[in-house]
Amino acid sequence: MAKTAKTDRDAAVTAMLSRKLLEWYARNRRDLPWRRSTDPYATWVSEIMLQQTRVAVVVERYKAFLARFPTLVSLAQAPEQEVLALWSGLGYYRRARMLHKAAQFVADHHKGNMPVTATELRTLPGIGVYTAAAIASIAYGERVAVVDGNVERVLCRLEGWEAAGRVGGAALKRKIDDRVAELLDPERPGDFNQAIMELGATVCLPRNPQCLVCPLASHCATRGEHKTQPRTRMLSREVAHALSIRMGRKPNTGHGHDNREVLLEQRPASLTVMPGLWELPVLSDSTVPEKDLRMNVRHAIMNVNYYVRIRTVLEHEVEALTVAGGDRRWVPLSEAGGIALTGLARKVLMRAHLLPAPSPRADAS
């Protein structure tokens, strides 16, 4: 009898926590463009873009990507280089390639119709457990829970569980999966999943959690204080690139047309990092004399901070000062913004006022 009463109390608390979370989400959810649609393709694109990328960075890229590829079939039919060009600045380009391949697979094998369950979605290239659950719950209402880093942090703090390292990590993950499945609202699984991720992203922060405004604070075992694994240490690298500009070989058409060209180099397909993307040629000597220094740029890729020196290199100096790499091409500046540039190349060209800066991100608050 006592066990039954305890079970009933636990179920009541679970239902109350779920209700409080959904009420909080209804009042505080950010107005993000992918939340204005339940189209499974749009949800898929947003979830892939949001992996390891800040929301503020994704907002404009998402809108531009959907404007160019409004349907799954339009993405499937596009050349890979065009897809990568729209992805430039988001990083982790393998995501874009796998998204493109998966779209082609769905177009070829499912007549352009995406699978409707998390289990079926996981058969597509580049879609794992988390992404499949997000799409299935948000777009199709499947009763499946989503667990990402934000959700793990919320559950560990709520239940008083210490973050585990390699030893014990699997057991903790099972506990988290089981608990979030209990909390999942069966009638509104998509809203619940977005709500708990939103809580982790905006309130239950890794550092300085906002416990005073948390809807679950009264039932939280730690109030933000729990042991966590140390963050991965950032590494540092120094590199240098050549910025080489020449006047174009085609006649200037006037009317404000920029006739200049920039030298770019396509990264070989054999590389594991950013193959096929276009970058500025690498200088053979990374110690650029002060008199030749055009700019310094810091650029982060995964857990590496790159401290980059940019040197202006004249056309006749290129061969002597740079390291031979992939295929090189003089690209008109009027076209450079539309090709698949690395994030660093795009950043340098914008800072040099050779490419237009992106429009303000009004929705990225």
C-alpha cells in the first residue's frame, strides 16, 4: 500500500514538473524562424544547423538556406558546391554534405517524402538518435524524448546526479533517458522537447544558471550546483594566409562593377577537414614581417583557436611565398561570396571590405 502511494506521489510530481515546464515555455519561448513551421524538412534543416552552432549564427543562415532550397527535392537536385556555399560560416561542413546526401536518398527512394518515425529517420545519412527524435516529435508528434547536452544538464541538476566521465557514463545516460521519458508530455511531445532544451539554453546555463526564474527550481536538488566534467581544453595554432588581389582579365563593365579578382585555393578531396571548400593560399612562412601584415584574425574550429596572420601578396609573388596545395583559381570578387568558402576565408574577405557583411540578425536575440 505504501509503495502504491509513493508511486502515485512520484507520478503526480512528474506530471506537475512537465506542466510547469510547458507553461514556462509558452510564456518565454524565443521567436525563432524554425518554430513557426512544423514542416519536417524545415525542422530537419534547423536541427542539423543547430548542432554545435550558436542560435544567433544559425538564424540568418537558416532563412537563406530555406529561401534557396525551400523543399527537400530542391536541395536534392542542387550541386554540392552550391549547398556548401550556403553553409559557409556555420562550420562542420560534413553536416551539409550528409544533409545533401540524405535529401538525395529520400528523393530517390521515398519519392521525396521523409520518413515519419524516429526509427525510420535514423536510417538516413547523418541523422542520429537525437536528430531523429527531434524531427519525429516536433513535426510528427511522435512520443519520443530528445536528449542533448542541455537536457542532460537540466536533468543532472534537477535530480542531483553528478556528471560522469568515461566510467559510469553509460549508466548515467540510461538514468537520464529514463527520467526524461517519464517527464515527456504524451500529448505535446514536440513542445515538451523544445521546452526542456530551451530551459537549458536560456536559464539552466552551464555557468551562472538563472535559478531564480527557473520554473523547476522548487523541485531542483542542486539549484545549479553539481559536479561537472572539466571543459575540453582549447588548443592554439598559428598560421598565415596570403590575400592576393589583382585586376580582372575581363573588361570592366562599369556601373559600380568591381573588376578585381581574389586568388583562392580549393582544399583537396583527400583531406578530412573541409574538403572541397575554397580558402586563401597558405603562406610558407607564418612569421609575417610587421610591415607586410594586413591583419590578425582569431578563428576557432572545434577545440582549436587559430591565430591567423594575413599578408597582402602581389600576383608575381604568389609562387615564391605560398605553399602549393589544391587547385587555384582567380575568382571575381563579385562571385566570391557565392562559392563554398571556408569560414576563415569569408571572415578575412569581409574584414578587408572585399565581401559585403551579412545583414543584421534581428531575430537572434
